[in-house]
Amino acid sequence: MPANNPTPVRASARLHDVHYEIRGELTRRALELEASGREIVKLNIGNPGLFGFDVPAHVRDALTQNVTRSGAYCHQQGLAAARAAIAAQQHARGVSSANARRVFIGNGVSELIDMSLRALLDIDDEVLLPSPDYPLWSAATVLNDGRAVYYPCPAQRAHLPDPDEIEALITPRTRALVLINPNNPTGAVYPRELLTALARVAERHGLVVLSDEIYDGILYDGAQFTAFASLAPELPVLTFGGLSKMQRACGYRVGWVSLSGAAGALSELEHAFDLLAALRLCANVPGQWAIEPALTGPDTVSPMTAPGGRLHEARRAVIDACAQSEMLELVAPLGALYAFPSVRRGALPGFDDARFALELLERENVLVVPGSGFNFAANNHFRITLLPQPAQLRDVFARIERVLARQIGAGAQRERSVA
């Protein structure tokens, strides 16, 4: 007979330090509200297909035309033609050591982030991560027995890191430096001079650099993207890219990592990647057929980010709303699909980003991610995606203003009651 009160199955203790607020408690509450009949504006995830963006026809057709050729496992690293196209793109960006033999295709960049840290880390090895970060990087570090060490990227510095601050954090246990450029969540795009300085830091200390470049072509107002690996020919660099953002093909689950640098420095890491890739057999095969046409076909993003384009105008709506607000500030995003506004401390001294996000959801049916969900100490930020239509974003910011005004009024009432 089963026990009336069975003992709960214990989950791994390492999950206690793993957080992913992008799909966390607020998202679960949003689903409950939807189930009760409320219409929620979901600005928590950069998922283009949910906002009417289509996968480009030449990318979609490559997948559909090759479905009948996709029934078998492929090589653990991925289809040869796809890997050659990725290496060719890296060569075109000045990465002279890029080679199809050192390209690994995965089920999205997420899988490859985990695989990379699993290949690199021993217990208590340290990984330098930006703060704010994309929280998958922190989670994968913890889950692979490493320790996340954060370097600050504050709004006062346009969300850019300081190479001297990063160097001061390095210890004998530091293995890797993670860069996210263009940045999620802030939209910062790192200047070439800054990337060069970071390369010199990594060279001096023998670090591996993991450069997350998934938003490489989503740029605004003339911002220039520089492939990090092109600046450090001998340095071991892992460059991540994929189809989810540039091609609006999140559901295809296609990402890749390209290893570059001195061949002698990478041989052991290559073997580790090959082993881990073989253990999961291979990545989703149908989506891999889309890689070559995606990288060699027409540019479908630049018209969206140019003046008059949908992403440009959505970004303009957010910038204008923050500029007109007496309560909000914003470092204008130069790349990626997000904005990371902050609430002026003087306007709301007791502001708490998590409490604000919950009230915005409960009162105004808008789902955002608190800035602290990105491992950021300052709790006066929130992240939104730029994917909705400009008119919808203007409406969202009107709702945000209402919630902030309520919080200011509630704070003033508390002060009067105390007095």
C-alpha cells in the first residue's frame, strides 16, 4: 500500500543557486492570469515569432525542402556544409584560424553554453561574467561546478565593462571570460578599442574567452559590431551564434560555437567538445539545413533596424517614452532586441524592481523581467523586449507610468502617516 504522506523526492542541491527569472515566478503568475481570462502583454522574452516576425522564406524553404533527408543522425559536430558556412563567415570577419573542423552545431546556443562550460570547468573554477548578465551563463557555470564572478557594467558607464576592473578580479582559479556583445539585457555594443583591451587582459592571464555574439547583426544608429576572435588570432576563443534572433527562427533550435586560436592550445578542448557532442548524438538535423542559406542569403535584418524599420521605430518609441518620463532613465540600446530602463532613485527612493514587476503584471497586465533577475545588484532596472509594434510599446509605457505614479503616491501617503 502506498504511504499517505510519501517522502518528497529531493532535487539536486546545486539548483538552489540557479535562477532564471525570464521564465520564473512572474511568468507562472502570468499564465494563471491568462487562464482567468486576462490578456497579458508578454515583454519578458525575445521570441520574434510571437510578435508577427516570420522566418525569412529562403531560410524556411531550406528546412522544408530537406526534411526527407533528415531522418538519420548526422555527424556529432553537425552537417558538413553548415559547418563550412559558419567557418566561412568567421573568415570573412577576420578570424583567420576559423575552421569547419572546429565548429560544433547544437540545439540552440543554450545547449552549447552548457557544453562549453562542462568541457572547461573543474570544481570551483571561476568564470568572469558581466553584471547584468544573461542568466543562463550564470546557471550553466553553477551547474558545471564553477563559480560565477561578476564584473560590473553599470548604466553610468553606458553598461560597458572596465578592463582594469576585470583584471583585478582574476585569481589562479579563473578559467574564462564571458562577453555578450551586442549585449542582452542592456543593448550595449562594445567598441573595438574596448574589445582589444579585453583581449590583452585575457592573453596576459591565459584565459579562454567565450564570446556570445547571437545578436551580431542587430544594430542601431550606426553602431559597429566587431567579432572578438578577429582581434586575438592566437587566443583561445569560443564564438557563439545561431538562427534564433538574426533569422527569427527560435523554434528551429539551431546554434553553433566556433573555436579559434592557436591550434596547439585548442587540441584538448576540441577533444572534450567532440566527446560531449557525441554523447548527445547530434543536434536537430532539419534546422541545420537552414544554416548555409541563412549565412549566405540576403540581409533581412538591416531594413528592420534602419530608420523607418519596425525594430528601429519600436526602439524609438521606448527611447521617447523614457525621455518624456520624470521617473525613468534609459541608456539607449545600440544593439540586440531589448531595452533596460531604470527608475530614478530620487523619484522613488524605495523602489524595488521585483515588487514593481509584480504590480505591473497584476494591475496593468504587462509582464517584464526585473533587472535583478540578470544578476545585477542595482534593483531599479527592468528589461523589456523591442519586438512589439511601436504603438503597443507606447501603450505599455503609459501603463508603466501609472504603476510608478501609484507607487509614488503610496510612498507619500506612508510618509504622511508616519509624520
